[in-house]
Amino acid sequence: MGSPAAYLLITDPVVGRRVARLADGERLTLGRAPTNHVVLHDERASRFHAEILPVADAWTIRDLASRNGTLIGDLPLESEHQLVPGDTILIGRTELVFQFGDPPTDSVGGLSGTGATAAGDIDSQRDPWQGAIRHRRARSRLLEEIRETAEVVPRVGRAAAELCRLAFALGRARDGQSIARQALDSAMQGVHAARGVVLLATGIAAGREPGEKILPENLEQVAAVPEIWPTNLIPLGLVTAVLATDEALLASQAAAGDHPIVACISAPIRAGGRAVGVIHLETSAEDAEASPDDLEFVMAVCDALGVAIENLSAREMLSTRLATTADENERLKRRLGEEGRMVGTSPALAMIREQIGRVAATKATVLVRGESGSGKELVAREIHEAGDRKSGPFVCLNCAALSETLLESELFGHEKGAFTGATERKAGKFEAAHKGTLMLDEIGEMSPAIQAKFLRVLEGHPFERLGGSNRVQVDVRVVAATNRNLEQAVTAGEFRRDLYFRLKVVEIVVPPLRKRPEDVEALAVHFLDRFAAETGRRVCEFTPAAMHALKAYHWPGNIRELRNCVERAVVLSLDESIDAHELALSHLAPPGDTGQQSEEPSAFVPETLEATERRQVMKTLEAVGGNKTKAAAILGIERSTLDRKLARWASR
């Protein structure tokens, strides 16, 4: 006859209440391992903690040499125990109540067969993921119990436990003295030393590179027990031998006065592949005799200390570099701020600043117009810095410097293999400027094909990288700049009309420097101070003649020319003042000037309107390279009208 039908009513703090039936003739195991019939979600339970098995017509429980034991009620289970209904089995925080018969109707998770699994015996009202929990721990017990464990495990296990604890302690230490003290404590405890000292080459603890040759006189005490060792008590001959041979030594030392005979252990501390210090320990005659195993342990401690020294040195070097980099970044930011600010007091510049202030807080596209070198990029940067995107990137791209294919790749990026030389995916300027500002210089040089794609992005549509199919959505503010007459380009069919109106939401016109002479002196002084500081030259002022020449000059290259002119004068000047002859001003005519200048104005020659018209038409044709369509667009007449005029003039 089999044993009576029985079950366990289990209260698990992780998964709640559940039922495990005891099958007739089969044993049931309990523990943390997932192969048990009843998996216990308790860190104090062993992997195979206990088992319940049928004996005659009863059930007995047996502890399987568990670490923390099993309780029946309040009594520890020391041998097999025959269970009776109502017995409470306690394993850690898990409670199991033994009963005969059928489980109560309010039980949850009742399972037939030989028990329950970790994931199958969950309270139906709980989240399903809770069934996957096998253990809960707030922190590891290993490091806390290492010293206790070391008392009962073999010597190798004790050494490994202490080295593990030391590794964590060294990882937490923040300075050379702390890591040396941690290593010394471990070494002394491991070999039961009476006293010890850590000697390191000068500068090692602070993370500096050691010298080419380490001598005993180069060493300093970093940690010692007792706190300070008199130099005459340190066996310098032993320390010298360790440094010279790079070997750990175990030696006996004769009694000194009333001191008993001691054993000495000296081992090298290696960092960067060579000895940079020594740990020296002494054991008294009252302690166990030092052995080769003790020597091995001290060597392991020295190796751990050497790695910690290298890591500390690298960390401090990195911190120094980061601090230096931060200082350099700050200097670069200040310099960029100085280079990026607009200098001058003219009414035209004041109006531009006012426009920037109004437009910066909006998302409107801005078209900046002006001659080359007049400062259009500075205006774009001021718009970026004055708006809410100043924490984002500011990206510039010159549309005239690239071919059509390369410009498309630079703007929108490309996928690997999109064209010859595309060996990897590359993000375009639009992606690089996400959440920031994209400044497109010489926008009038953009080809019609790219203008169409560019217009869609301006309208807020996503784009695809060159050679790709994934859609990319960006949030970018666009500031376009040009020195071309876009109206003429639109009329000539060279620039899209819809893109022109999309760009010209807000227009800022930067006048050339010759139209704001009030700013010349301020700009010249600004560039003089900047380049004098950069070059270290003692040039501090312009002579009155030089300043007069600067103000009288027409500056066809605008601010760019003025900057280059001042830089050249600072570099070549031999005095503390820059004179007029050192400026080397050019004789170029300003933009728009034909360059045809004569000593005396030519006399007026009257002519017919037809002659004037013919001369104007022919000059226009010559200017556009004979392109009749462009010439007709510039002259404001139809192409057929131009053809008739040319035919009439040719017949005469």
C-alpha cells in the first residue's frame, strides 16, 4: 500500500503561494537549482537543499548537507524526520506546510505530479515575469565573507580569496598612498608579517614616469607598519638585489639587539614592464616560518599593486589631458567668439544687428546677400548664436567648391557603394547640422537637379542618402548666402523660381566695406591686436598716414582683404608701428567697375538711339559668351526680337 496522498502548501516571498503534490512512490527535491522539483527562490537555500521521500506509509524529509540548514518548526533538522500533517518546514524565508488529502480550495497554483517549476507555479494575479526570478540579492556576500571563508579553505583558496578582495580594494583606491597601504595590509596578513614597508621610486605614486635606473636612494616610503621605518633598519642590500635582479627574495636575518631572528621577504613591484619599487616584509620568530608559498603570495600582491599603479598613472594622465583639453577648448571658444563677432559702429552694421535680433528667435530661412568677403558667414554665425539652436552644431558648406555629385553627397550623405570610392556610409551636412544651423554659401551655384531635392528638404520632407533607400528626417535651420544676382539667375532659368522665393523669407543685405568706411578703423585695430598676439610681434599701432590710407582705400576684397592686409603688415613690420608703405594695397577696381579708367574723362560723342542699342546688345552678347537666350533675358526682350535685330544689323 502506498503512502497517503499528501501535498506541500508553499509560501514563497518571491512568487507567492503555491501547491506541490507528493506523488506516491516518488521523491521530491527542494533547492535553488532549476532541476529541482520545487525551485526555491531564496538566496539562503542551497542548490540541492533537501528532499522528501516516501518511507512505508509515511513521508520523511532529509537535509542534503545544505549550507544554512533546514528547520522543522523552530528545531534544526539534523537527521531524517517523519512528517506529520501540520509540520512547517522553513528554508530561509520560504515556508512549506505538510498536509494530507486534497489542497484547500483557496490555494493557488496547485499542480499535479511531482512538484512545481520556477516559471509554472506563479500566482495567477501576479505579473508573469516574477516566475523567472530565482534569487534576490542586494549585494554580494563573497567579499564580506572572504575572510571567514579563508579560515576553512585550503591555502591556495585563502590566497585567491585575499587577492580577490585586494583587487576590489585597489580598484576603489584613488591615490598612490591608498593603493600602497591596501597592498601592504594584504601582504602582511597573508604571510603573518610583523612589520612591512612599501618603497616606490619618486614620482610613481603621483603617476609620473620612472627614471631609467631605479636605485635604493631613489625610493621613498609610501606605506609602512609601523608608520615610519628608520632607514637604517631597512636592509638596503636585500632591496638592491631585488631591484637589480627583478626577483623576489626570501631570506633570514639575524637578531638585532633584543629582537628575535626574523625572516625577510622582499619582492619587486613592476609597472610598465620593470621594477619601480619593493615590498619588504619581516616575520618574527613567534610567527609561523615564512615559506616559498608566502613568497609566491607576496609576488602576486606586488603584481596587483603594479597594475594598480599603472592604472592610476593612466587615470591621472587622462585627467590632466582632459583638463588641458578643456582649457584648449575654452581658449578656442574665446578665439572663435572673437573671430565670429562683428566689429564696427556704422549705421549699416547696427541695422544688420537689429535684423539678426529679430530673426534669430524664429525658424525662418534667411538669405544673406553681399559681395565676397563682406562677412556673410559672420552674419550666419550671429544668427545661430543668438537663437535657441546655439547649443547645436553650426555647419558651413560652400556650394561652389564641389561638383554636382560631390555636392549632393556632402549635403545628403551617401551609402556604401553609392559611387566609386564610397567605401562606407557617410552622413551629410544636413544630418551633421541636426538641431542646429546649416549655412550654405554661394547658393546660386547649386545645380538645378540638387535645387529640386534641396527645396523638398526645406519644405520639411525627409530625404534619402545618395545610393540609399532609408528616409532621413532632420530638424535644421538653413541660412543661405550668395554674392550673385539671383533675380537675374531666375530670369535666365539658372535658378529655380520656387526655391528663390522659399529662400527669400528673410533677406539680410551686407553692404561692402567701401560703403561703411566708419568700420575700417575699428576692424583694422581689431585685426592688429589679434595678429600681434598670435605672432608675438610688438606691433601696437598704425601711423596716421597708414590709417588715412586704410580709410581712403576702396577695399574691393572687403573685410577679407583688410584682414589679410593687416596680417601681412604685422608679419613684415620691423617697427612697433605700421606705416602706409607696409600695407601693400592693391590697385584692383571694386566689383561692378569695368576697370577701364583713363587719365581724363572722354569727351561726349553724340550718336543715334539705334547705334546705342546696337552697342549695348553686342556688349551683352559678348559678356554671356554669345548665348542669345541669356542675352535676351538680360536685355528684357524675346529671343525672336533679338534674332531680328541681329539679322537687320548684319544686312547693313
